Amino acid sequence: MTFPVSRTPDNPPPAAPAADDPFRREAALLTAFDAIPDWVMLVDRDHVIRRVNKPMAAAFGTIPQGLLGRRCHEVVHGSDAPVEGCPHVRLLERRSGRETAVLEFAGHGLFEVTCTALTDAAGRLVGTVHHAHDVTARVLRERDLQASRERLRRALAETVKAMGALVARRDPYTAGHERRVARLCAALAAELGLDPEVRDGLVTAARVHDVGKVAVPAEVLAKPARLTVWEFDLVRQHAAAGHEILAGIPFDWPVADVVLQHHERLDGSGYPRGLGGGDILREARVLAVADVVEAMSSHRPYRPALGLEAALAEIEAGAGSRYDPDVAAACRAVLEREPELLAPEA
């Protein structure tokens, strides 16, 4: 038994296929192919162009038939062989999937080329579908931006160098201390497996971590006797003064905050803010250890050097309370291998 189907405006009967239905003609596929504004071509295993859309052909001043039968690398690169990094070659090696690369097309600019595997009815790889999108303007903008960043980095590096020269002119001891601390920080960063970007920020902060001492009277910095309570309070202001000096400089890293925190301690006993634990940046925890070890190992205006073992004993005694335990362990490992990191400059 069959049942009549009720038809409503929302449920009309299916239309009979029209003889000229654009979705049922192969010509429609060609129309869609040619409507894609990017360049599209089908390339066989021998690198021969088998089909190309009109926008690509027009870019080469011809019609699609004018490019058929030519090797793709000859057309788009003007070369006798596939160029290095050719996604078509890589895909033929992989035999499936998709490959993408940014390549220069001779006389036309830079294109992001995506090659997708083209298979026959039996699933055999017979070539690739190339889709090429012009990214010249985008890549040039990115290159200009990268060049601007490099110029800024060089300018910042010169700024750091100038700050070091200013400190050295006023207080040679502090300048040498900063250089040795920076060397030790670089080694600690490697030992701890810190990312290169983090390492660069840490070393930059180490090179200027005592720049705030320019705000401390020179006679206090060079005093050959133990400081009074009032004088020590003046010296303790150098972390905040350094932060104030550095805060307006557009470093890629939190240099000013690391400098501000390098006298903070895990148990909250440090200064200037009495931060503790996770509130202290990791870079500042590394710098804190390097700063103490170098300071204790070296001669100071008011006392002779205490020696490396005394410095490491202080760090290990405070590991987990005042100092980061991972940094403390890394510091001993590094300085047992490379004690020359703390050697004064000739």
C-alpha cells in the first residue's frame, strides 16, 4: 500500500532536473575552476601542467591552453629543474596528503603554494593540485616588521651598553660585578634549560641590574668600611631606582621588573616589596643567586673576597627558603665546571 504525500509550501515536490542544470554539467566545474581568483593548476608526476585556470594563464599573458604540456618549474620559476623546497616534489615522495611552501615565482612575487595529492579511481597518485596564493605584500610587511624589530634590538643593546659605561665611569666595581653576573646568568639559563628568549631577557637584566646605584652617593658606594643603617637604606633603594630608570624602555622582556625583584627572597625577607614564592619572577630568582654568589666571591670596598665556597655555602643554606633550590643546585654545578666565569677581567 502506498500513501499520498502531502505537499505544502515548505515541502514542495523535488524539481525535475533541467536539461541545462548548471550543477550537472562538466562545464560548471570548469566555470568554478576559472572563478577562483588564486592560481590553480593540475600537475602530473612528471611536473607537466595538465590543466590551469584562467587567472593563472592570464597572469602569464596567455590562455590556459598556452600553458598545457609545459613543466611547472619552467613556467613559474624559470628554472630547468624543480626549485629547492618544492611542495610538489615533497608530496610525490610522501605519496599522499598535502604540502605547503612559500616560493618566489619569477617576475610575479611570492606565493604560498599548497599541493594536494591527486589520485585516480584506483587510488594511485597521478599528480598534485597546486593552489597558489599571492603573499608578496604580507611577506614584505613581515620582513619590514622584522627589520624594524632588529633595529630596535640593536638600539636597546646600545642603550644597555651605554648604561654600563655610565655605571663604570662612576663605580668601576659595580660595572665589573654586572658583567660577571651576566656571564653567570647565561650559564645558569643554559643549565636550567630556559628558552633562548628567556635567557636573553635574563642576561640583559643582569647587565643593568645595579644601574639604580647611580642614584646612590658615590662616597657611600666606595666607602671602605661597613655601612651605617642609614647608608644601607640608601643602597637598598637601588632596585627601585633601577626599575624607574628602565621602566620606560621598550625591551622585549620584563627587564625592569626583574631588576626590581633581584633582591627579593622566597620567604619574603627581601626588598623592596617583600615578595615571596611565586610572586617573584623566575628570571629574578636566577639573578638573585648569581648576584649573591658574585658579590660574596669578589672583593668589596669594605671587605676582602669571602671566596667561592663561602658563597655557594650561603646559597645552599638558603635553598628552598631564601633562594630557588633548582637555581642553587644549578649554580654549584655550573661553577664547579666553570669557576672562571667569576674571574675578574684582565
